[in-house]
Amino acid sequence: MTLNKTYRAFVVDRDGEKLISGIQELDISALPDADVKVRVQWSSLNYKDGLAITGAAPIIRKTPMTAGIDFSGIVEESAIEDFVPGDEVVLTGWGVGETHPGGFAQLASVQGDWLEKLPDGLDPKNAMAIGTAGLTSMLCVMGLENNGLKPSSGPVIVTGAAGGVGSLAVAILSDLGYEVSALTGRKDYSEFLTNLGAKEIIGRNEFSEEVSKPLLSERWAGAVDVVGGKILAKIISQMKYGAPLAACGLAGGSELNTTVLPFILRGVKLIGIDSVMCPKPLRVSAWNRIAKQISKEKLSSITNIHSMSDLDGLGKDILRGAIRGRIVIDVNK
Ligand SMILES: NC(=O)c1ccc[n+]([C@@H]2O[C@H](COP(=O)([O-])OP(=O)(O)OC[C@H]3O[C@@H](n4cnc5c(N)ncnc54)[C@H](OP(=O)(O)O)[C@@H]3O)[C@@H](O)[C@H]2O)c1
């Protein structure tokens, strides 16, 4: 099949100090020279995209840049054996949408080793309902399991529970049989979280004060934290003896004011999770597990579809914690 001469993309650019972003019709010569060209079908909105689109953090280092840190679609052209036209693929991270043109576009040209074939059980749309957020949730769960967490260990707390990473972590953990406590600043989403499998809903205000003591009563057998800051500090002080905590985000702040006491007196294990440069074998096993395990019903209940023209507003919304679940972007609309 011959490629069209142009494609639509959501581009972030600078006019002096001012950031400008919007949909542009680009010539295919704007695509980088890389192994595989993908006809993108779906992308998704992640917190990092919000930072990139609004310029709230210097995610995009080089302008103009097509934003979008993940995408799924169909291989159109391939210069390598691993992929042939027609393969359904997914890409998350690797600097795409940051230093390399990203997924908010009808076409992408990328290194073959950044791409993964979709595992059985996932189509391109579901793959983006999961996207970077879902991969990160599964990496958190796998990190906890590798550090001894079992459903019988006790309650697991998930912060930022109504957001993308959080809602998927609640769904995955509860489907695995864990007793999940969902911490949220939006108690009006209690029913949403209960339907995903949360046993207990905790208001964010219970966790928003500075920790008074480095060790509080032991409460959590495991934790997935997407917010950092004071909330993470408090959770660390409440972890059970030897319990693992996966830290993957900073939606509430990047600082962490704690002491070594939970680590040296209780053996608490703080595990850092990165999905962007995560090695391929770990990604592949995380995607395979997601494909086998994720409930399509739950996935659809957390997903909303938008077009690229909504991205400016959505970028602001995700930074103020106003997105529920996952936003999938239809790049052809
Ligand atoms: N390490 C990685 O590889 C990786 C990958 C993906 C994402 N992340 C990080 O994970 C975080 C979440 O990403 P996401 O895409 O899930 O974003 P999201 O959909 O916006 O979810 C973040 C959630 O955090 C809560 N929140 C927002 N502002 C807060 C504040 N000031 N204090 C406390 N809680 C707050 C809100 O949940 P409630 O309304 O329920 O409280 C919000 O929905 C981001 O920091 C992102 O950078 C990291």
C-alpha cells in the first residue's frame, strides 16, 4: 500500500517563550527515518502528555514535536524482519512524544525494537485503553509480587485511584484476589472504584497532613503510589513489616520527606517503577499478563474516547486531576 503524502498530527511548537500546540497537516517527509512505519489508530492521554502539551514540565526538549507518548496501530512498511505490513503493534515510552515524534498522529516512524506485537486477546483500541498507564500498573503489581506480596498478605493501598494508573491498578489487583483500598480525592467516584473491585475507599484528606511520626501503626501489606509527596511519606510510615511499596508517580509532588526508620526497623521495600525505558523482556511479560488478565468489562468502564482536537483541554484536565480512568485518542478524528 502506498502512503498518503500527508498526515494529521498534534504538534507542540514554540513561538519565542510561548508554547503553541494544535493539529497540523504534515508532509510524510516530516517523519523520522526509522525501521518501521505504523498507521496509528489509537493513542492515549497520560499525565506526561499533560505536562508536555501544556509545557508545565520540559518533557518536549526539541520543537516542533508531535506529542503522544504511546500508540497502537498497524504496520504499514517495515525494513526489518521482525515486523511485516499488517502486524498489529503497540508502543509505549522510549522517548516517543518527547524526543522522537509521537503517537498523536496518523503515522509514526520508529525503531523496530521499540515496538511490540499485540498479544492475543488485545486489539489496538484496548491496547490504548491500557497504554502507558496500564503497563505501569502491571509493572507495579509485578514489582510487588516479586517482593513477596500475595493476596493473603493483607490490604493493598492504591493512591490516585480514580486516575489512569490508579484505576487500572485497582482493577488488576482486585482481579488477582487482593483486598484493595482505594485512596482518592474524589469520593464521588466511590461507586466507580467499588465496581472496579475496591473494598475500601479512603479520602485523600486523611493522608494530606505531614507525617507526625516516622512509624505509625502497621496497616498495608503492599502499596501502589502514583502521587508521591506527603501521601507517599505517610504510606511508608504505615507499611507492615517487610512489605513492598511500588512508587511510580508524582501527581501530588516529587518531594519525599521521610526517615530511614521504616526501611531499617521494618524492612519496608520501596520499589521504583519506570515504564519508559523498561527492558523489553519485562514489558513483553507485563503485556502478556495484562492481555490474559484484564477484564474487558472493567476496561470499557474506565475508558472514554476523544479526538485529537480535544487534546489542549484534556492536557490541562489531567494535570488538575480531573480525568476519570483512561482517555483513548482516536487519531483519525
Ligand atoms: N513511572 C512511570 O513509568 C509512569 C508511567 C505512567 C504514569 N506515571 C506517573 O503516574 C502518575 C499518574 O499518572 P496518570 O496517567 O494515571 O495520571 P492521572 O490519570 O491524572 O491520575 C493521577 C491521579 O492522582 C490523583 N491526584 C492528582 N493530583 C493530586 C494531588 N495534588 N494530590 C494527590 N493526588 C492527586 C488523582 O486521583 P484521585 O482523584 O483518585 O485522588 C488523579 O486522578 C503521574 O505522576 C505520572 O507521571 C509514571
